[in-house]
Amino acid sequence: MAFSQADPDPALDLDELVSAIEDFNTYFIRLPSVRRLSFSTLSVLHTLASKGPMRLTDLTATEQLKQPALTSLVAKLERDGLVSRRPDPHDGRAVLLTLTEEGNGIVRSRRADRVSRVARLVEHLNDDERAALAGYTGLLGHLTEIAARLEETGEQPS
């Protein structure tokens, strides 16, 4: 076992877990989309779809882009009819970015395509593997919630 930093369970190989997640993400993130859009574009669309309307400065915190690049990308998304700007009802000086119906359509289409592709993979699993995967789904969701909560508080996982 390569990972030793406060490993809470010697039966859990965290290095192996991280490798498995990275390998699956490499496959999953490269699934083709209906439209040819950059990773950054898709990331912004998915972030707005999952988190709702956001200020550009808040979006900068979630994306791997500096503010000038993100500003340019959002302007392009707005020109393409995928994102719109509206006044922030809590602060008249600020603007919220939101997905348009077309932007939402891209996110929904990508999700449906990914569900279909993963379903074809799951067909190759036996009943025990499917049952295990069902349990892992909830567990990964819970880990994601913990990560979001820690991120909100500024706490770093120890």
C-alpha cells in the first residue's frame, strides 16, 4: 500500500482508490458530446447547471481559469446563447450568470449520453458487482457532500 498518511483503515488502499477514480474519470470526461465544446466551456455549463446562477467571481473559484480568461469565455457563451446575464437581486451592482434553455439542453443531452454509455458498461457486470456499485454510488455522493462542506468552510481535509 503506497498511501500511509493517517490511513484510517488498513484494508482501504487509498492510492488504489485514487488511481481507480482517476482512470475512470479519464474515460468518463472524454466521452464525446453532441456539440464540440471545450472542456472549460463544458465545465462552466455544468457548474451553472448544478449550482444555479452565480457571479463571475464565484464562478472563478470553481473553474481552473483566471478571471480574464473566464470573462472572455463567458462573453463567448453569452454570444452563443448558452449563458445569460441578469442583475443580482441582492446587489444591484452585481450580475448573475445563468444558463439559457439552450445551455441547459446541452447539459441534459450530455448527461443522457453519459448515462447511456455507462449503462452499456454496467451490462457487463455481474449481479454482485452491480449491487456493490449501487452502494458505492451513495458513498461517492456522500464523499462529494463532505468535500463541498469542507470547501465552503475553507477547511482542508486532513
